[in-house]
Amino acid sequence: MTDPRVAVVRFDGGQGEPIIGVRTAAGVHPLPGALIADLLCTAAGFHAAVAEALTTDPGQPPAGELLAPVDGAMEVWACGVTYERSRAARVAESDAAKDVYERVYDAERPELFFKAAAWRVVGPQQAVTVRRDARVSVPEPEVGLVVSGDGQIVGLTICNDMSSRDIEAENPLYLPQAKMWLGSTAVGPGLVPLTEVADPYDLAISMGIERAGATVFHGTSSTAQLHRRYDDLVAYLVREDKFPGGAILATGTSIVPDLDFTLMAGDRITIEVAGLGALVNTVARGADAAGVRLPQPNGSRTSSR
């Protein structure tokens, strides 16, 4: 799959000060400031900052690791049951309320839920985690919408919406515990401006999982199978809510392993989306192993990864 021609990225600059820029084949064009959230206050501001950065001379990528392109006041939200494959999987795994998933698939109002604050998000090559109290844990490869503070879709990215299937299946009210824990969200490698995407409804998606050097799962799909429209999903996200630093909205998955599959510590997950690149993460067990930096005691989140 092709890498993006242009992407807003975030690097570890050392001493807890990330560096942001626009990555192209020529290198990294610097962006002003230290927060992507500042660029996302408005759609016009985001596009203008990217365009201006591309007029500058590129430099070599910073030596520090590539971080999740989520910072400041940004939040990650997610959608559920937006693909037929996802609906079928949820119905198959749930003993408690199968009709809940059937009804939401065709309902006017989509299922939206909070996934992570910026500091909780894992970046490329960092560790996502599985819960110690879950028996069946899976990754969910999803296209993420980059939403500006004024409610516009300005770009796309890749999300891994980790899920504890047995916890959600036991009772739909356990959804927060089945979806939200430290290390349950990965985003990256960058934010691709929407202007760089020819057709966001025709993007090939693939996911592979390796264990001890062998492929134990591989699946493919496409956003052409999406049951919802992106604009409709965002309209519900911003209805009676505000995101001054922008948000990422994961649009649901269409690649779901069989019920007898679960992730194990040491697995390597590779999610690829045509034109958006590849998001690669290792798997660890328990919150203490998550690839994030906890906020400082004073509440500052500038040191988040």
C-alpha cells in the first residue's frame, strides 16, 4: 500500500518537548508551535499551516521516535457497528443483548463513544495493551477522521481501537471497560490532509498479526463497505459538544478475527490503509506496560507521547 505524499507528524524532541512538522518525500517541513491541537482550532487554520509549511525547506526527520499525532486538548472518539462485518461479529459474541447491535446498525443515530484523551494515545512502534482481566482481546483497524475545532473533516489517519470482546459480550453496559484502558488506543503514523485523499470511501485496509515470527491473522477490507457517511458521523460527534483542540473519530472496523482468537503479549500488529501508511504496534499485558508517558503531577500534558 502507498505511503502518504503529505502527512502532519509528531516527533519526540527530547526533554518532553515534541516537534511537529509536515513530512514529505523530501523530508520534514517545520510547523510553528509545539501542538497539533493548536493547528486544529479551525479547518482553515489547519490547511493554511500545512500549505505554509510546504513552502519552507525540508530538514531531516528528528532523531527522536515518531509519536502519536494527538496532543494537547485533542480527544479520540470512536464509532461502533458501522460495517456489516462488525455488526455480525457483535451479534455473534453477545449473549446479553444481540438486538442492540442489530438495531444500531440501521438506526439514524450512530453509536459513538469516548475512547481516549491525548496523553493516553499510543504512537507508532509503541505498545498497545491487553487487559489482565479479559480473556478475548483483539485489535480493530479503523480509518480515523481528523476533525477541526469548528467541526470540519480536515484529514484522515489510522486508528487501532483495541477491544476486550468477552467483557463487552457479557453486558453492553460494560462497553467503557471493554474499550477504554491505558494502552487501548493507537493512532498514526500521521495526519493526512483530506485534500491528499482521492476517494476516502475507497481505501483498501489490511491488518496482519505476527506471533513469534509467524502470521497468525491476516484480513483485508475497504472503506467502500462503510454503512455510514463520514459527515453524518461527525455531525453527531459535534452535536451539543465542542472540541476546541480538534478530535480524531475512528469510524469502525470491518476486519474482525474469529471468536477463538485473542492477542498475546509479544504479538506485532500491522494496520495498513492505502494512502495513509502503516501503523505498527507491539502488544503488552497490563496498564504498566503501555507505551505512554503519564502526565506530570502538576497536570501538564505536554510530556505525553
